[in-house]
Amino acid sequence: MRYELKTIGIWPLVKVSFFLNLVLGFLYGLVNAFIMSMILAIAPSLPFASGLEFDPAEISLAFLFLLFPIFCALGGAVFLTLFCAVVALIYNAVARLLGGYEFDLAAVTEMVGVRSVPRPPMAPGPAAGPYVPPPYTPPPPSGDYPRTREPGDNPPGTDSH
């Protein structure tokens, strides 16, 4: 199947991008806080530390592990979301002029560790519309219940009395 991506919805992109950038920015801030805490732990022993105007050991870990992730999360969410929105606007403008991104989709036929079941063949002809079930036909009577007899219902060769 061949498809073309003509436009990207800006508002759905902004919502998803903001949330993802908020979470990833917080995780990025935690990793950077951990790395900065290790650097600041060895900084006083470095030769250039004597000329600094502040003592690196005075920076508290609470500042690093609380404020740094929050600042990274908010900054990343705002700026990266704006960046994503601008990129989507540019894509929409270019796709309107030159055409969208084309891609092919293929059905997955086999998965590792899963036995595939063959599909029934499709009916030839144009693409089918929505599924419409066949009309209901009641089942034939099973003969388990009494039924009234009509005069002409006797089997042949029997008396009609």
C-alpha cells in the first residue's frame, strides 16, 4: 500500500511534543545533575580550582537534584516544542508545494516465534466497503416440539383419519 503524508496537525503535535519533552527533559536533568555532582566532587582537587571566585563544594546536591531537572524539563519542553511546531509548519508549507513524503506499507507475514495462519483469499474486484452481514434466515424446525397438522399433511400411503 502506498501512502503520502500531506500535512502534520500542529496542535496534536504540540500536545504530544510538550509532554514527551517535559518527561525527557526531566530525565536529562537528572542525568546531568548526577554527572555535575561527580565533577563538583573532584573539582576542589583540580589545579585551576584555586582561582575560582566560588567554592565548587558549596553547591548543594539539593540544588542539583531538584532544580536542575526542573529547569531542564521546563526549558526543554518549551523550546523543543516550539522547534517541533516550526518544523511541522515548514513541512506543511513544503508538502503543499512539492508533495508530501511517500512511503509504502506492507503486511507483516511472519513474526519470530509465532506461527502464521494463512488468511482466506480476498474476493476479486473493487475494494469492498464496510462489512454488511448477510440477512437473517431462521433455522429449520428440528421436530422437537408438537406441531398442528393440516388435513393435507399426512405422508403418502397413510389414512387421512
